Amino acid sequence: MREALDRDAILAWLALAADRLEAEKANLSELDRPIGDGDHGVNMARGFAAVRAKLAAEQPADPAAVLKAAAMVLLSTVGGASGPLYATLLLQAAGKATGKPSLSTADWADCLAAGLAGIVQRGKAAVGDKTMVDALDPAVRALDARRDQPLAAALAASAEAAREGMAATVPLVARKGRASYLGERSAGHQDPGATSSHLLLQALAETAARS
């Protein structure tokens, strides 16, 4: 198990995330079809494939540089609101990681919290609005409560909190984004952004659990 997230761990995480998003591409787009444009899976898979290619070519020097480079790729390759929002998540995390060769559990808790704050500021969404915030907010709170715990255990708890938040979006009525135009008809559908957020955090937890 990893005790901290160094450059290689962040690279491994984003590569695994690219694999998972490609594998879940059809499912994510299917979730998006009733309440969005139906292209969330395609966009996310394309964006993270581009991230993996860029990082393999450049091999940034430290965690902050990896996160910043990934953010820039997402900004230019992922359409709709998802690109800017996920780019904001990684850019704000990079800001907190600056100058650190590796990130402890507490460091990553600060990074993820900064990323969530950036998303909230940009998208003006709150818990209960049926967005990615519904997965990320509980993940941040679970991680913050475990700042002093070993990395792998803390990240596993954070990913599980994200999963629960994701599942809790099913009965919600969307109040933000394209889904909000459907009103009550948006209830009964799992939010695709919350789902992709969970996939990312689950990939991170699995990366940390490996040696």
C-alpha cells in the first residue's frame, strides 16, 4: 500500500481512471441520455485518454505539475460543463499540492477540498442539486475526518462516501444544469457527473491500495 501520493502515484491514478472511464463510457452516456445530452461517457473517456497520452509524453515533475497538466488537457478536450468543472477540480488541487514531492492523507484532503470549493464556486451547485457535488462533498467530508489515518484506508472511505452520494442522486430533482429543465421528470435517474466523480475517486483508492 502507498503511504503517500507522489508523482508516480498520481500518474498511475489518472491512467487507471482513463481505463475505467473507457470501460464505463456507454453506461455514463446512458445515464446522461434521459437528463442531458447523452455524451458524458464519450466526453469523459476521450478527455482522460488524452490526459494519459499527454502525461506519458511529458512526465511532469511532481504531483502539482501532473494535476495541472491533466487539467489543461480536460479543459481543451471535454465538451459541455464537465471539462471546465473537472479541470477546476484538478487545478485547485494542484494549487494546494504546489511545492510538495508527495501528498499525505492530510495533504490530499486539503487538495480535494480545494477542488470541491472551486467546483462549487464555478458551478454554483450545492448538495441536493443532483450534480457531481453530491458525490464529491461527502467524499471530502469523509476524507477530512480521516486526515490522520493511513492513505489507502482514508481514500477507500472517501470513495465509498462518493458512491453513497452518487446513489442518493437517483430520487433527486435536478436544480442545476441541463437536467434542471426537466423538473420533476429528472427524478429517478442517477446523475452522470456524480457517477464519473465516484469512478475517479474509486480509481484513486485502488491506486493507493497497490504497492
